[in-house]
Amino acid sequence: MTKRVALVLGSGGARGYAHIGVIEELEARGYEIACIAGCSMGAVVGGIYAAGKLNEYRDWTQSLDYLDVLRLLDVSFRLGAIRGEKVFGKIREIVGEINIEDLSIPFTAVATDLTNQQEIWFQEGCLHQAMRASAAIPSLFTPVIQGKRMLVDGGLLNPLPIVPVVSSHCDLIIAVNLNSTNQQHYQLPVIDRPPALKSRFDLLMNSLGSRLPSFRRKNGEDDELLLIDEPVREQINPWLEKAAAPARPDAPSAGATKSASGSRVADLSGPASLLELINQSFEVMQTSLSQYKIAGYPPDILINVPRRACRFFEFYKAPELIMLGRQIARDSLDSYEKEH
């Protein structure tokens, strides 16, 4: 008999690609995903799956290299480093125009309303807007303005939204926590890429973070985008133009170390920029909140993806993270099925 699953997909930046691997493993084993609640990248992946477009999204993310990711960074500095129009424009192109109530399965996207200081559940209305609001990571993506409300990443209040699926009457609740601190034996698979492109991406992210306090608002008007200082613009343009330049074969990859087994592990010893400092602080908060959510509403199966798997904004690591998500899901489901 096929088991119906209520799937909870947590927030965690780039680690959200692991959700794709989890979904693939569930489907391979014959589980029926009957409803989904997601936050941030969990809302993006969950919403795309509910719309029946996960294969297209997976193929696109796996095709992205460092240069492609750089080209998607539409820098704005209006309450966030990136406008996100290019990234979410591509997602809109993949998913199309569809409302949540028209999806094949019930779906909830969780966002945070900064104006009223409360959690928001999107269970109807435009799917694209719900995903965009839920994934508006503070400091990285600009917020979504909806009437008098300013909406940002749901992970600010609820990084693992289990409550929306409690009344779903499914056989199992499976939650995917992207902020685990006790899964050190899992390491990101190694897929080598040109060091020159990675180093330029790291330089760009570090520069954006270090320059956050240095941006000014055009003409003092609230509704104008913040402009990038000329020195920063002069630095970014050459990176975008020359990111494909060859590098020394022995050049090290910034931001990562190698374990004894040769697998790369994210170097989280300390933030290299203001942007990374903010995101690391955000992750610490999410880790603590996730533990409270799990304690309050324990899922039947908890799939823990280690926080050290990669840095918050390493969105060029989709192939590795999808593989990791599937591996951890396989182990977690094996353990559950042996006991039941």
C-alpha cells in the first residue's frame, strides 16, 4: 500500500537544492507526496514540484556554473544585495502563471511580515509571488512589498514549517531540516570546476558584503534603487567579462577545505565579509528555531542535512547538493523502514 506523505521543506539558502534529492528518493521508493509546506528555498523547490516542473528546474540548476550564477546577480542594494529579478524571472518562465489553489496538491509557503511582525502562510493566490516572498533572504534578496506589508524570508520566524501539514491526514510527516549540526559524517560530493570562476564568485560576494554600508539612495527618494559606488562597479564588470579566464592548475578553491577522504567541506571558521556575517548570524538563529519546531511537533521522519555542507549563498553547487540530499534521504528512510 502506497504511503501518503506530508512533506516539510526547510530553509537554508543554497542547501535547499538537497530538497530535490530528497523528493527524488521518496518517489523512487513509491511514496506519494500528498501535500507540501515550505520555507525559503524549501518553498521554491516545493512550489515548483507541486506545479509539476521539478525536472525542468533541476536540469536548469545543474547546468549553472560560476559564470552563469554571476550573470544572475542583478545587484541593487535596495534593502538587499540582489533584486532577484533574473533568478525568479527564470523560475516564472519554468513554472508559468499559476495560483496555489490550482496546484495538484495542497501547498503552503511561509514568509515573514516585518511590518506586522508575524508569520504569513500563502495557501492561495499567485504561486510565484508566494515563493518570491518566502525566499527573500534578508541582506541577500530585496523584500517583497505587498500593500502595506514588507515580506521577507519565512526562516526568520519558522525555518521548518511543520504546523501547516499537521492536519493533512497523511500517513507520514517527513521534515527536511537544512540546519542540522549533528551530521558531520555527511560531506558534500566533489565535482571539480575551474578555480578561476569560483574565486571570482567568492570575491564578488565578499565585496558586496564589505561594501554594504557604503551605498547611497538616489536623490534621497525612498522608492529609488540604491546605486553601486563607482569603484565597486569598476570591480564587478571585469569579473563578469573575464570570469572564464584560465587559472593556475594548482590554484586552491577559496572557502573550502578537504577532509581526510578528499571530500570538500565548507570553511565556516569565520565570515569573510559583512554579507557573510549577516547570513551566518541568520543561520545560527534558524538552527535554534528549527530545534524548537522539531521538539514541538516531532515529524515521523526527520531528514537532517548538515549546515556545514556548504555556505548559505553557494548556489552553483546544485549537482553536489542534490546528490547529498538523496544520500541522506536514502539512509534516513532505510532506518525508518527497518524499524517499521
